Amino acid sequence: MNLKRWLIVGAAIIVAGGAWTACKKRSKRGGEAQTVSAMEGPIEEAVEATGAVSPLNRVEIKPPIAGRIEKLLVEEGDRVKVGQILAWMSSSDRAAILDAARAQGPEELKKWEDSYKPTPIVAPLSGVLILKNVVVGQTVDAGTVLYAMSDELIVLAQVDESDIGRVHAGMTTSITLDAYSERTVEGKVFDVLYEGKNVSNVITYGVKVRPASVPPWFRSQMTANVRFIVARKDKAVLLVSSAVRDSGVGPKQVRVLAPDGTSALREVKTGIESGENVEIVSGLEAGEQVLVSQGKYTPQKAMASSPLSFGPPKMGGGSSRATGNGGSRKSSASSSGGPPPPP
């Protein structure tokens, strides 16, 4: 009997020792600190938004009369000047006369073409044609859109109301299109709209951005991603943001590693933040080593009981919640030898 008891005690010591060693190793790993270096490089703070390529002024060109399209002189993508003839059309009367003359022969047709001139379709402004909506021979009325044109293409971005206060006219931006994500175009903000839009309880404001030069691959309604550059430095002392300790009260600090292996807290002043990195304005030089804490190990709660512990086993798996109050009263009465209490 004594041998069996000692075997159980030995097994309990081995299990407890293994658990303590594992916890110690995990605690040591969780408390390790990573070393990073402050380095010199560019940093920028930006507001990001999405939008679309849009015409600054979009004009739809419609015929002055009802009739038939006789000739189209321009195509989508062509740049035209104000007053330039884009197409020729016949009125409904002229179209009927020409059809009748055509049946009588070429000479009769030419006579009526010379005496009954077609109607020109003229560009109302200078710009780029972004839509051709008709073909030769098509019958149109005064409400038919023949062409749509834009004086210039811009990017209209939708900025969240929480960020709109940081966006202003004259701001430098970088633009990328989903269709050409590897190409970046610079631009500048020239207008911030006064009326916002409410979409699913999110308020956004339109911001107009003019590209420095409109690339040939820009197309109206293409999805655009815009970065509004709030601040930028080409040469700054940078540190990962997680290395800076900020309690919200008092100055910010970093733990600097000395050449002899010791470390000490040092106050720093920060500047531009870009998410992953932060600019160190003062208190740290490029090349210095800083410790970044990886967090501490939090041990789990100890078990309420061990299957190797001595003593009478608890009923219901040792949990009064599992057995209920009646189970607890029954266990207590059984150990005292008295009659069970009334339910």
C-alpha cells in the first residue's frame, strides 16, 4: 500500500515539474524584446480615399431637329475645338426628298443634294469626345444624344467626414487606377464640395483632383485610389511605431539599448506618423538600437483539483454547478452520516 502511494506521489511531482518548466519557457518567450534600429529615410502621412475618373464638365450633344444622320466626322477619344463640325444630318423633309430622288437616278439625287443642304452638328466647347451614341443612317429626334464630351478629365474622390478636415485645395495627391495599379499619376486638389452624401449612415464629401497631365489610358468612370499627402519628409529619423511608448500622460519614451547590453528609457519627440513608422524629431539618432516589447506571458488559472490529489472524490465530476444544490447537500449529509435534509 505504501509503495502504491509513493508511486502516485512521484507521478504527481513529475507532472507538476513538467508543467512548471513549460510555463517558464512560454513566459520567457512571451517576454522577449525585439531589437530594432532607428534609420533614416522618407516618410509621409496621407489620407486615403476612393473615387472615379470623371469629366469636369460633361456636355451631351443633341440634334437641333428631327431627321437622319448622314455623316459622322469624329470618333470617341478625339479632341475637338469649339465650333468644329462633328457630323452632318438631314431633316426629316430632306431625308424624304433625297430618298425619292435617289430612286430617279444619280443626277436627280445630286440636284437635290446641292439645292437642299444638310444640317451640321457643331461642338459647343473644346474638349474630348467620351461617347459616340449614333451611327450613319440612324433616325433621330431632338432628344437623342449624339455625342457626349468633356472639357477635361479629373478624379472625383469621396473622403470620409472624419478626414475631410485634413484635406484642402492645393494639396498634392497621388492617383492610381484599379485598371493600371502599377502606374501612379500626381495631382492637386482644386475643389472640396460643400454638400456631403449619406450612404449607409456614412457621410462623405466629394473632392476634385486635377491630374498634372491626363494620361491616354484615363477613361471616364474608372475606379481611382487617391492618397492626399498631409505631410512628407524626404529625410527623417524613422522608428517602428510599436517601439514608442505612449501612456497618454507625459512625454513619449523609447527603451534604448546601450553597447554594453544595458537599456534605459529615453524621452523622445515624434512627428509624422505613417502607420507602421513614426518620425523621431528629437531624442534619438539614426543607428541607435531600441527594444520593442513583444508582450508578456499570462499564465492560465490553476486547475481547481488534480486527478492525482488525495482525498475523497467530489461527486458529479467535482463541480457544484454541474450537480446542482441538491447534489451538494447530499454529499455533505453523506459525509456526516446523518439523514439527508428535506428537499
